[in-house]
Amino acid sequence: MKTSRHTLLLLLLMTGAAFGQMPGKTEHVQVEKVTVGKDRITRKSIGHMEAIRSVAVKSAVEGFLRPPLFQEGAIVREGDVLFEISPIRYQAAVQQAEAALAEIEAQITYAEKNHKRLARLVEAQATSIETTESALARLEQLKASRAGAEADLAKARKDLDDCTIKAEITGRIGRVEFSAGNYITKGETLVTIKQMDPIYVRFPLSQSDVNGIFRGPKEIGNIADVRLTTANGRRYGHPGTVAIVDNILTSGTDTYTLWAEFPNKDNTLTPRGIGAMHVSLTDTQQVCMVPLTAVHYDTDGAYIYVLNDENVVSRREVIVGSVQGRLQSVYSGINEGEVIITDGAHKIRVGDTVVPVFAQEDSTIDNSGNSIAEEVPTKVKLTPVVTMQDPTKLVCQGARVEAINRVNLRPLVQGVLAEPHFTEGDRVKQGDILFNIDPTRYQAVVDARKASIAQLTVQLNDAKRKYERQQALAATDATSKDDLESARATYNELIAKKKKAEAALIIAEDDLSRCTMRAPISGRIGRVLFSKGNYISDMKQPLASLVQISPIYVRFSLSENAILSNYGTDDKLRANSDITLVTANGITHSEKGEVHFSDNIIQTATDTQNFWAVFRNENGELQPGAVVTIHVTRKSDKLVPAVAAEAILTDTSGRYVYAMRHNRAVQVRVLCGTPDENGLTPIFAGLKEGDQCITSPLADIEDGTPVTPAAQEEAPSTDNNK
């Protein structure tokens, strides 16, 4: 029996040592009181940025394109004039239509008066009814012709108006598809405009979330707080609002597609960019809130250790909700004000009596009257944030050289091609004669139009004299009203006919001018596709192509993350960067480039944005189509904050530092560049000059830890007991 009792006592002692407190020892545990707060329910999703409105600017008429009236990549306003197409032929068409209408109006005026005169003669039985009816039919026919002439004039005026192409929306304009000098046909896209501010972010959300948590498509816009994290991991500074919920579910995913609208005044967000969406319920109920460290889990679910008034430990089964920073919502199992264990639960078991230490209090007195001292500040070594020239270099391999302007030299008249005025591959200057097409037929048409105008001028002068004579005779009642009206109608008809002939001459002279093809830009001309002696009949097939060589573009791309992390926006990159070019053989180009503009979309396949840098290229070393490497560096006069590399830490969310603020360590997320040879690292976001960052002992601090600067000669201690 004694042996059995001894063994039993030994087992009891071992069990107490392994699973609970030792006899006679009362454990100290950290506790907090249960608080209440609003339950924050958040759903995450991937968002894709879209322009709210996008317009492909197209030509509604055909003709020679004049130089654009904007800079590529610029923000244009609704109503701004973007392009002009040569209006010569359309002005002539309006003149012809106006003259045709005027001719018909003159005939109608005479026909109306003639019909009234004949009607009076019928009443007096001085003429036949048949004659009057013929006059009426003539009048109605002319009125019908007037309706057609008015329609022709309206169309001609619309065509003339369409020679001036305006912006239909406010937004960022992209790369021009056709440069000045090209002959544009109807319906060709010249450029695209994307609205930038505000902008949409499209994202999916499950049907159960939309209809359950967020109370349906009609209500979600009123009760959802929408936030965006951009591609570089930074929280976007402005909240969004749900603007649209699609009216159908996405096939196979049981999700709705939603569009949230965000302000975008500084153009940080670019169409087709990507980001992380955080959608939270704003209208929520009050629930209990506890620290994350108070919640434990086993096979039965979540539970919390609770203390009663005698500081005895009990276990409560709970139902937990969403996490909000260091706190977690609890829907049932505990009440506001109850004391729960947040640290030290591994040292106790249900039924134990413990000494509670409240984490929020500076000091606590235990049941024995012993004082627990407040937390002693950790001595830390600090380094200041200074400014430096940014050594970070962004590299794009596979950049392409592009001609700023390229013109397809299209023949716009038919005829036999003469000998070209250049050698293939030559450089030509703007205005140089390149091709001639046999002008004989077109010169004959011009001569005929001029002869017609001369003939009409003679007839018009004669009609004018006759009309003036009839006016003088009518003043003395020496002529009939019919003769006067007939003279007036003839005179007005001839005025209109002459205007039509003059308009026809303008078109004929334009056709004649097209027989001589001049260089619309300075550049290098390529292979001639039709040699001398060919009869040119296909006016869509170009004779040759002309590309501008100096200055020249280099198109390069950078990741959305790199742009946002290093410069903030593409506009700031353009303003603050220097561009260096390395040719395919590894030689650095002698001249620096300048970013001229950026694209108005992100390339979804590569998550990159295109930029165009301009180089003078006066010696013609860079040729369109060449592949080069582009280095992007910050301008030397643009300084950035910088901190020693030993202050920078990294976790799964990115890089951060501990800055000392109000004698506490504050975790600050930062965007870093490339360190220099001394380890000084540029900081693009998060810090400013004069901030103080902690370099050691980093292992002993966390966000909110009280700290104090160590003496300059004193090394920070890593022993918390000292």
C-alpha cells in the first residue's frame, strides 16, 4: 500500500509540473478587459483599372492630315481641336452646294411669280388652264429639287466641319497612329483618349457576399467602404465608391463584377493597371473585441480563458469574427468588461488562481501588495534621415527605336509615273519634289474650267446689263413685270453657275497639284515600289515610305510597380528622370534622351507601361526598328530622403523601418531604391529628412515599444535585464 501511495503522489507531482502550476506557486498572466466596437467585415479581391470613358478618335472624311495640335501623352479637354484635315476640296464642295441651291432659289422665285401671273390671267380668261397647270408643275418640281439641294449643302457643310477633329471627352491622349502628311481615309483611327479622372477599378465579389453581407446590388454602394492597394503595395490615398454592379453573374465563378470609382487627379492610376481591393462593411453592429493573443483553437473550435472576481481561470467557448489589427471580434461566449488572459495561458489550466497583470496599465499591484514596475524604455541607436542623389537605375532591355513621323506617299491621281527626283535611301527635306505623274489630262481640265468661267463671266455681265435696263424701264412702267422677273432670274442663275464653276476649278487645280508629290516631312526615303513609266491607277498603294530620322523616338517599358515605387506616377518620372541609351553592341550613346510622353494604358500581358523618349539623333546613328537598352536615372538635382541600410527590415508585406517618434518605436513602411557603395539607401515614400530611425537593437523592439536614445559612446544593450 505504501508503495502505491508513493507512486501515486509522484505521478501527481509530475502532472502538476507538466500541465499546470507547481503547488504553492501563483502564476502572473497578462490580462485585458473585453471591449466593444464595431465589427469590421472586409473582403479582398483583385482589381483591374479601367477608363470610365474611352474614345477612339477617327476621321469622318478623307484628306491630307495636318500636324497634330497637341502633344502625345498630354491631357486634352473636351472640345479641344486635335487634328485638321486639309479642307480645300470640302470648301469647294460647300461652295458648289451653295451655288446649286442659289440657282434653284432663283428659278423658284421666278416660277412662283409666273404661276401667280398665269393664275390671274386664267381668271380673266386670257390664257389656258393647261398653261397654268404646267407652270404649277414646274414650280413643284423646283421645290422638290430645292429639298435635295438643301440636303446636299447640309452634307457638304458637315464634311467641312469634320475636317476639324475635336476631343469628345477630357482625358489622356495616346500615341498618334498617323503623322502629318499622310492621306487619311474615312474611319481610320488616329489616336485614342482615355478618361483618367475619375477612374474605375473592376473587381469580382462572390454572390453570397454581395447579397448577404452587403445587402444586395442596390445597397452595396451605400454601406461599403472601398479601398485600393496599388501594384507597389501602398494603400491608395483616396477611398472609392461602388458605382456599378453587373446585372449578371460571371459564368462558372458565381461572382458579380463590380466597378468602383476612384478620384485620380494626379494620374497615379492608369487604365489596365492592377491592384488589391479591400471592401468593408461600414454599417455594422457593436460586438465584443479581444486581442488576437487571447483566442485559442482546438478540435472543438475557438475558446478564451476568462478570470472571475477571485481570479480563477475558466474556459469559454466563443464564436469569433473578423480580425481588425491586433483585435478580433467575438460574436458570442463573453461579455463586455470581463477579464481575459492575453499572455501566459501556457502556464495555467482551468481552475487555477492567477495574478492578473493588466497590459494597459503602467503598474499593477498583485494580491500580495507587490508592485510590478512599468515597462523600461529600451536604449536604442539612431541614425538620421538625410538627402542624397538617387543612385537607383531602372533598366529596360529590348527598347525599340521608332520614327516620330512616318508617311506613306500615296498617289492621289492616275497617270504615268515620271522619273523620281531622288535616290532610294536618300535623306530629303520637307517640300522637296519626290514624284511627278503626267499632268496633261489634269491641266486640260483646269484649262476647260477656266474657259467655262470666262464664258460665264461674259454671260453674267450681259445679264447684269439687261437686268439693270429692265429695272429702269419698270420704274416708268415701260416694261412688263414678267420681263423684269425673267431678267432677275437669269442674272441670279448665272451668278450661281459661276460660283459652281469656280468651285469646280478649285477641285481641278487641286487634282493638278497632286500630280507633283512633295515631301511632307524631312527624313529618309525607302524603296520605290513603282518605277518610271508605270501607269498609276491604284491610289491606295503607296509609291514609297518616308520616315523621320532626326529627332527620333525610343519606346521603352517599365513595370507598374517600378514606376509607382520609384517615382509615384508616370508624370513625375517624365519630369524627374534622365535617359541613357546603350546600343546593341554595348556602347553608351553620346547624347541623353528625354521622356516625351507615356502611354495612357498598362500593357496587361507584361504589367508594364510604355514610354517614349526623344533623342536628337542629328548624325543618324539610331535607325527605326533598332533594339537598344534604356537606363532611367533620377536627375542629379533631384535629391531624395535616404537612411542607412542597417535600419531597413523586411517581412512578407515589404520593407519597413522603426522610427523614433514621441519616445516610442513606430513601424513605418517604406519604398526603397538601390543603396550606394556606403549602404545609404534612398527612400521614395514613408520618411522625410530629419526623421530618426533605429538601427539597433532591432530584435528587442516592436511597434509601440518605449525607447530612448543611447549615449553616443554607449553601445545599445541586447540584454533586457540590464
